[in-house]
Amino acid sequence: MSALLIPVIVFIEGFSSLGAEIIALRRLVPHVGSSIVVTAPTIGFFLLALALGYAAGARISDRYLSVVARNFLISALLLGIGFSTPFVNGLFTHIEPVWLAYSGLVGGILCPIAWLLGQTVPALTNLMQTQRTGEASGMALYWSTLGSFLGSLGLSLLVMQWLGISAAVALCALLLLVGALCLQASQRSQASRWRAWIAFVLSVIVIIGLNTPAVRNQLTNEQPGITETAYADYAVIDTQTPEGDAIRVFKVNSSTASLIGDGDPPRYASYINTLRRTLLVDLNLRDRDILVLGAGGFTLSHREPANRYTYVDIDPAIKQIAEQQFLHEPIRGQFIVDDARHFVSRAAHDQQPRFDAVVVDVYSSHHNIPSHLVTREFWRDTRAVLKPDGVMLANLILDGQLQSDYARNVLATIESVYGRCAVEVLHKDRPLANVEVLCRQGGAGLAEHPSRIYADEKNPADMDHARSK
């Protein structure tokens, strides 16, 4: 056996095992979001399965290469099939509640991969030709960790950015298949080599097929198909309104972000119509600078020449996707690739307020707002980038009655910074509704000026009313 084989195999194990974890976290975003209550348990279960894999590998006493080759083959199939777009979307579509589908993906796909690959280092350490056990284990862990390091950077910053998530799935799975083939090729049995080649070819066909755009789009029934980036899944669907009007729906992470109809005037989503009416009619903004955090489908400024719009979104690919597949024309306004929190924080520290309005419309999936975009510090930064007479508009998805802890606390957090804000609930008959919040720059935060309760015994209502005139 070549002296280079073990370091190569251990490197592939480290690259693909951490790659599987990164892929799992990215696959979960469209369905359960990326909050800490999702990422922390996922990482925890992965590490637990990896630890159990180390223990299982320590008990292997013979047939080291055959066992690792088998583990690589099974892991490749689990990764290539279990993390493919058709499988993940089907899992979350047909299994409810969502936590059960999450358990199936993490417990049924990610954890078995971690357990199988975790056996690699302790098993192959037995074959390393060194004089000391510590040297063997140290070098094995070095190559494994180096693979994990390069896998985390290469997949997240290169493969997912340029080729998409499905390419990352295929790459990790194919690396495992190559490792399994190399291990089987080192065996003396000719029959074992033939079986290895047959298994390799069949597995490559299945994995490449499930992660090829043409096959993937056909299985997911999306037209013109899903476009995957490092940050989100996008789909544009041609459909009709209940009245029979043709519209295009722009979906981001399986949820409707915006819609547009090609009529005159064009038809937009109801919350976009509300935002446009507020800006153009109620506030009568003309020749103003408007910052939009979260691009969506760029419909807020669509064919709206009265103001200057600046969009901020973390995904650099969303502009091209929206222009080519959704709007069918260039966006109106400037597009900046940045995290919304980072952008307003940096702009706030410049101490040069320059926007007449800030529109906050940022979601990672369904009704999930990234948690760092609902804090008091974030709302303070949005206020800091406003001009003295500026306004902040936030599109929130909350329960229609605003009675949940989340709804009450989000609104209370905003008003602790801006003072009393106008709140309008759209679709009041739905359990979850768009809630439009309008706050003005000149308001006094409720934390600084707490409210008083009027009572029969002590009722200063008349005095307060007189002072407000």
C-alpha cells in the first residue's frame, strides 16, 4: 500500500465530514431558518455522532481498509442522495410537523455520515508506520483537520458561491467515492476491485443525476427551476391570480418574496402596494433617498422614477436572478452586496445620515427574520442613518392579533428606540400576516419616556391632552 494513501484518505474524511455539516446547515435554511436554536443543535448532534464514530473506530480490530472503504461508500450515497434538492424538499414537503422533518435530515442523514466517517482516523491509525502511537494519531488528526479547514473555506467561499449548493453536495460525495475506490483498489482480490468499480460507476450516475440542474428541476416540479446560491434557493413560478390574471411569483427559500403581473399598471404583492402607497402617497416622498434592507424581488422601486433607491442584500446573485427571470428588465436603483446589520452599523458610525426613509424587509425563510436584525442595537443603527425628518418602515410577518410573545417583544423593541409607531396589520383574517410598522426619526424612545396609566383615582388625561396640542 502506498505511504501516501492513508494521509489522502484521512484528508478526504476531514474535508467531506465538515462539508456535510456545512451543507446540512445550508439545506436547513429554506425550511427552518438559520437561527441559533437551529444551528446549535445541528452542530451538537453532528459532534456527538462524530464522537461515537471515534469510539466505534477504536474497536475495529481487522479489515481496516475494507471497513473504511465500506463506510466511505455508504457516506457518499447518504450525502449525495440525502442532501440533494429533490430529497430535502420532498422531506420537508411530505413530513409534518417541521421538527420531525428536521429530525429526519439531521438524525437520518447527517449523524450517520458523521458516525461512519468518524471511524476513519482510529481505524487507519493502526496502519501508519511510526515508532510511537502519539506520532501516528497526531499525524492522522493533522491531515483530517487540514481537510476540514480547507473543506469549510473551499465549499463556503468558492464552490457554493460560484457553482451552488448542489455542486458542493456532488463534490463531497464524489471525493468519498474516489477514496472508497482507492482503498478497494489496494486489495489483492480481483473480484473486490471489479465490485468496487461497479459500485463507483453506479454511485456516480445516481449522485450526478440527482444534483444536476436538469434532473433536479424536473424532480422538484419548479419552472423554470430552482437557482441555488450559497445563501438561498430561488425560484420564479408563472401562475395566475384567482381572477385569472397572469403573474410571476418570486420565491426565496421556499417562501413567496414578491410577485409581479405585467398589466398596466403592474400588479404587486399587497405588502409592496402598502409600502409604495405609504412612501409615495401618504408621505409624498419625491426626489428622496430610500434605503431598502433586503432586496426581495426589487419591486418596491419597479417603474418608480420619483425617488432614488439603494438596495442592500447579502447575496450577490439575487440581482441577476431577479432581472433575468423575474422582472425581465434591469432593476431601478443601486444594489450593494452586504449584510444589512453590517451596512447600517458602518453607515451609522460614519455619522453622516443620508436616507430619507429606511425600509426593513429582511427574511431568511418563511416568516423568519435573522435574530440579529430585531435587536435594539440594530434599530438604533437604522435610526442613525436617517435624516432628521426621515422615517423607518418595517415589513414584519407576525400573528394577526399581535398577541404572541414574539410579536409583542419585536414591536416593543422597535418602540423602545423610535417611540410610538404606527402599526398596520394586513390580511387580518390569517394566522400570520404582514405587519407594516411606520416610525419617525423625531420620536422619543419609550424606554426614555415611559407611559403612564390613567385611572379613576389619578387621571392626568386632560393635562396630557392639553400639552399635546
